[in-house]
Amino acid sequence: MKAVVWHGVGDIRAEEVPDPKILEPSDAVIRVTRSAICGTDLHLVRGTMPGMVPGTVLGHEAVGVVEEVGPAVRGFTPGDRVVVTSTIGCGTCSYCRAGYYAQCDTANPNGPGAGTCFFGGPESTGPVDGLQAEYARIPFAMTTLVRIPDPVSDDQAILVSDIFPTAWFGARLAEVGEGDSVLVLGAGAVGQLAIASAKRQGAGRVFVVDGIASRLDLARGQNAETIDFNTEDPVALVRELTGGIGVDRVIDAVGVDAQRPARGPAAGQGADLEAERAVAAPDAAPDGDQWVPGNAPSLAARWAVDAVAKAGTIGIIGVYPPGFDRFPLGTAMNKNLTVHLGNCNHRRYVPHLVQLVASGAVDPTAFITQHEDPASAIDAYQTFDRREAGWLKTVLDVS
């Protein structure tokens, strides 16, 4: 089958790989109908998430049709339309039973202490071949697959595979409640759905910070109060707009590939963070303006701490890799902040969000900006990596 395969930092290829097979009784094999390219995939190619194994199929978002099931899979049959949860959980260990599917004791073959197992990730996460392919093996299918109701399209469902539940999780981590003022850092696809999630969870005002005009325009369409960090100082403006207090909650949807302002009153901010790139991406291999890690890795975290009110809460869903240890701990402690962070427990939220989409309450397809044939996947990766205007979420129409 054809798939997008990681061969090294800055080296991904669309090529033929062996078809997946049932390896365990709890496995299923699906025929992928939609996949997508995520910012997390860019971390893997830029080198800001180390430990990838050459030959790993990329991608952790998919919608498809069940082709084959193992003997332990009782709730699905060939022909069922399903969405894949990006993180993998066995469903029976104590962590899964408590809803912490991203910390399953069983799914990660590196052992209980290894942490999250997800599709298309580094060696420390499995590795499990990813979903940017024509077919995919799904471990622990009874937990990792969720049936798609007939009214929900493949395009709607693909955004419920990862980015909608991750955004929803971010708002939960930030403890968004009725009437809260919320700052979302990053107006990419996850940031856009974080705005929608915060509003759905009761936020009274939502601010969003980004440096790309097309993303801010889309956020303004959700009535978010937009801040362009290339023309305004985001922390100073948030304080001004909140009477000098700061926001109640912050959702960091940026992570380690943060870019510092190129111009404007905040242009000097983050200049001292350049050295962090060596910590965040020691094996980075930029090619001109391609595959360049962010130039201020901890800047979003610092803005979060500075912009939130005393005794406020920060939810971090932007990726910070193991080994990255830069965080303004002293400032956070002095403000009595609560900081929650982690990988999304997808299986905990996907069933509810699928039903939310089916009811018509939320239509996430507004955030799909490109449909591409898998043959064009590498070009799409390159354009998305360069942060070009208008590129928010790319869906691969596999079949």
C-alpha cells in the first residue's frame, strides 16, 4: 500500500510499504478514507520530538471502514464506518478505567512507565505505524475505534480523531467555567477548536493570539478577540483589556515550535530564547526555510504565565517533548497558578464529540482549508511547515 514514511529529520517520503496485518486478537485493520496532517507531525519532521524510527508510517488521525477484525473484537464487523482515536488505550487497566487513556499501562510496548502510546510517533510511544496510509492496523480496536453515526460525514469525523478532542481537553485542563475570560495561544486548527470548546464550556470572553492574519480572521469569525503578536504586545494588551488583571484561564495550543514576533512592540521578546532550540531540537536539519524549528520554544508558556491572572489556571496542550525543561516556574509559583498539561485522553471525549457533531451543535469542517490527494502529501507537508497563509488543516482524501 502507499503511505507517508519518516526516514529522518527533514526526510519524509510517499512510498509503497507492506499491507498491515492482524497481529493480536484485539486488533482490527481498517481501510482509510480520510487522514490528515497535524502540527504534531511537523514536530517529528522538524526534529522537535526526537526518537523517531526510520521507516515509521506517519499520521495519527484517520477515518475509515473496518476491513478485518481479530477474534477478540466483538463490537465491530467489516463494513463499519469508524473514527480512530489518536492515542491508544487498552480499555481495561486502572488508568483507562479512570479515563486516563493516554497513560494506559498496557498499550505502550515499552512498559507502563513509558507513557502515551500513539500512532506514527517516536520509539518511546511504541512505535505504532501511523494512519497516513491506505490501510492501518488498529491495536485494542474495541477502545481505539468509535463508530460514526450515519449523519456524520468523513470530513466532520476526521477532525474528531484528534484536534477537536485535544482542544476540548485543553479547555478542561484550563478549568474553563461559566463567564470566564480565556486566552488561547495559537490560532491553528487546535487553537480554533479550543476557542469553540471554551465557548461551549461557558467562557464569557475568548482572546486569541497568533501572528498569521488568515488564522486571526477565522478566529474573529467565532467572535474571539484577536491579537496579532507582530503588531501588538500580547501580554500588555491582554492586561489592558482585562482591567490590568489578566485572564482567568489560558490554553497553550502552540508548544515548543513557538515563533517570536518578527516586528512590532513585542519584537524583542523571546530573542534570549534562541539557545533553547538546541535543547528542543538537537538533531534539527533545516533546509533553507524548510523544517525550521520554532525560534523561541518556551515563549508561549512564558506568555501564558504572564497573561493569566493571579490564582488563574493554564492548560497546556501544545507539544513539549521529553527533556525540554524550560518553564517560568518561579513566576508561576509567585502568582499561585495552577498548571495542567498532558496528552489528550482521546477515548474519553471522542464519543461525546461525535454525538455533538451529529446533533448539528458543532460543525468542525469550517477549519478544513485544504483537501489533498495522498500523492501530494509531501508537498502539503512542506507548505504547511512554512506556515503559509491560508494553510490551517489539510485533509488527505485517501479513498
